[in-house]
Amino acid sequence: ESESDENDLESMSEDSEVQMLESESEESQPRRLRKRPKSKPQPKPAKKKKKKPKTKFIGAREYPIVSDWGTYKPFSKNVLSIVLEQLQEEDTNLFFGSPVTEDIAPDYFTKITKPMDFGTIAQKLDRYRLYKEFKNDLIQIFKNCCIYNPRNNLVTKCAIRIWNKMDKVFEKAFAEAFLQVGDF
């Protein structure tokens, strides 16, 4: 009987301590004895979805959309040089650096009527008068690649990757060129 009385006393003393703690204000309680409010589970932050580049269909194929460069920007040959250089750096496999030959791609010229490459564009840099002309020649490189090669081909994937970067490269080059000059 004495053991059960001792257990009862212990449990009563514990209960009374809890009651005393609950009745006291939180400020008067030592930090380690305060009850922490149960936190509600926080919703997981939404995963950032990769923005899928805008595309358009030309025939049966889907191609990236490039904005209308320079309709509101002053023309600079320096911008053209920077853009060309940065896009060439993206072409790590050197797929688009020089003209395609029949040795490399049999029957290429039966499928492609307007061949274009970075080397040809570099030779024409002084002849461009509008960003649009330059942009169209760049797009021609990648469009030709997509027309000639199968969709899942490494060269086609590289072309699409670089094509998708054209707008960002242009904006960066434009800012860089005019920061060097110091004014518009």
C-alpha cells in the first residue's frame, strides 16, 4: 500500500507542477520550461519551373521565337561583333563555324537553298545595316541545321540550344557595347 501511495504522490506532484507551470505567464517561466507552440507544417515552396522557350511551328517543325532586335535601339557594329563572338563560344563543337560541304553532308545543297555559318557572317559584319539582317542570318544557320538533320541529332540539339540563347546574348551585348562607349 505504501508503494502505491508513493507513486500516487509522485504523480500528483508532477500534475501540480504542470498545473503551476500552465497557470504562470510565459514571461515568468524559465525559457527551458516554456511550452513551444506547435508549428503548423509549412507548405513546401513551389519548385521553379524552367521557362520553356517560346516556339513557333514552321511546317512540321517547332522553332524558337527570337524577339525583334533593335527596333528601339541604336545600331552598333560593336554589338554585332560581341553577339557573334558569344554565340561562337556557345558552339563548343564548332558545328557552325564554317560552311557545310558536300563531303560533310551529302545532298545538303538539295535541301538547303540559303547556306549560312558563323564564318560567313563574320565576313559580312561590315555590310549589316540593321540588327534584323544580322539576326536573320544567325537564325538561318540554325534553321538550316534543323531542316537537314534529324530532330534528336546532337547537331540539331546544339542549334536549338544556341538559338534559344540569342535574345539574352543580344541584350547582354547591347548593354556591354554601350557601357564601353559611355553613352547612347
